[in-house]
Amino acid sequence: MIDKGADVTIADKDGNTPLMAAADMFDDDDTIIKLLLKNGDDPYQKNNFGVSVYKTLEMPRNESIKHLFPSEK
């Protein structure tokens, strides 16, 4: 879908992006996260509650994907 022009930055009604969802549901396969970052999903974007993907990265189960993200601002 991305190669057909799908917008990887579109957010749901709560302001969560596909990257936020992918990090929240991370299951040891970082393929989707890498794809979303490569195609422009902004890791600094905050949802409607003021939370970015970096809050999800604080969870111990996400330790192995922290290196994929730029430093938090």
C-alpha cells in the first residue's frame, strides 16, 4: 500500500499513528517499524493526549527496538 501512496502518518481518532500502533504491538519483528520510519512516520508526533511513541519505548518489552528511533527531543 505504501508503494501505491498510502499515507503512513495518518492518525486515528485518538491521534495515534501507525508507528505508535506498531510499537505498542511489537512482537520481536521490527519490519513494520523500520518500514514506517523509512517512509516518513514521525516518531516525535504526539497523539491527542500529548504522548509520542517514545512513551511506548519505555516499556521493557520494547528495549530491542529503541535503537531504531532517533534520540528523543
